[in-house]
Amino acid sequence: MLTAEQLGFRYAGVPVLRGVDLHVGAASMVAVTGPNGCGKSTLLHLLAGVETPAEGAVRHPAGTRLSLLPQRTPDIDGLPLTVAECVRIGRFTPRRRLGRHDRAAVTEIMERLDLAHLARRRLRELSGGQRQRTLIAQALVQQADVYLLDEPTAALDAASRARVHELLGERVRAGAAMVVASHDAGEAALAGAIVTLASPL
Ligand SMILES: Nc1ncnc2c1ncn2[C@@H]1O[C@H](COP(=O)(O)OP(=O)(O)OP(=O)(O)O)[C@@H](O)[C@H]1O
Ligand SMILES: [Mg+2]
């Protein structure tokens, strides 16, 4: 579903990744682990196409739908979005209104992530964990082939983390490919394979 070959990346000439290989097939999960600053977020940005590799290539079949949950998204707190609107955005596609299935998917994921009672709150009025659950909902409500999740549960309490893990398992069993960056050994153990990046170059 998604393959990275011999990826290399530099920020302003400073090397961050070198010779990274990764493959994630349909219905499987790969965890990306390694210490702070080793390049996990950078790798996810390369896989998502947000950044362009300096060396190597990212390949996936034409038309592959990718959903990225970034680690940091400070800019969206300035937008006047409610929780419900933020989740709904996950189902937006060009030239089509949201239909019954879209609305049902939004309602379901909001219930599963305990967001229904927060539906009309603005993002900036949420706790860190509530905000993170909203963004996870937006990422998982998408009908993606590949989900790229950057430390999805780092800010979550144990019950919320368990709910998210249940949802990830369901998406994978339904055929999705998933790449999850994590510092949590338990979370990484959910994956069929673990890519560990070395300490910062
Ligand atoms: N926009 C940027 N400009 C310059 N250097 C950057 C930029 N973003 C990240 N870096 C550097 O690139 C390296 C990799 O950063 P990255 O965020 O990918 O690490 P990470 O493994 O995700 O770390 P963490 O576990 O803290 O999330 C770090 O040394 C970081 O300082
Ligand atoms: Mg990171």
C-alpha cells in the first residue's frame, strides 16, 4: 500500500533521515519508534507527501487516500471551528455535499471518542486530551487507505487510549494500512512491525 525506499531528508542542509526503508501493506500496522528528534514526525510528513525527500522515494498506488494526524497543529486553534465542524471536515471531498453515510460516520466516531457532549465547543476551549480526541476523530473519520498517525495517544488518559486502540484495530481489520509514531511500548506492540529510527544524526 505504501513503500518508502532509502529515504533521506535534510532541514536547511542538516541531515535528519538517511537510508530509511519502510513498507506497510493493506490490513497492517507499522510502528515508528525512536528518541526525541530522531525524525519520526519528519518521516510521517515524507510518507504523507507534505515534505519531499532529498533522497529515495515514497511509492503508493495511484489514487491512494492518505490521512495524516500531525503531532503539532497550533494554527488551527485560531480558527473558529467547533468540535463537530472539525470532525466533519474529515469527510469533506471536493464537489460533493456530505451525505447520510458521512453524517452517520461523524456521529459514530464522536460517540466512540466521547466527544458528543463537546460538539458545540470551540477547539481552543478544550483540554489538551479533548482537543487531541477531536483531531483523532477527524483523522479516523476519513475514508483513507493509509492512516499516518503521529503520537496519537500521547496526551490521552488510559480509557481514551484504549478506545483509540480499539478504533485503530478496527480500521486495520477493515483493510487499512497504518503507520503510527509512538513512544509507548504498548502502543508499538499493536503493530505487526516496528521501524526504530536511530538517535538524531
Ligand atoms: N522545521 C524544521 N526546521 C529545522 N529542523 C527541524 C524542523 N523540524 C524538525 N527539525 C529537526 O529535525 C529533527 C527531527 O525532528 P522530528 O520532529 O522529525 O523528530 P521526532 O522523532 O518526531 O521527535 P519527537 O519524539 O520529539 O516528536 C530534530 O533534530 C529537529 O530538531
Ligand atoms: Mg515527532
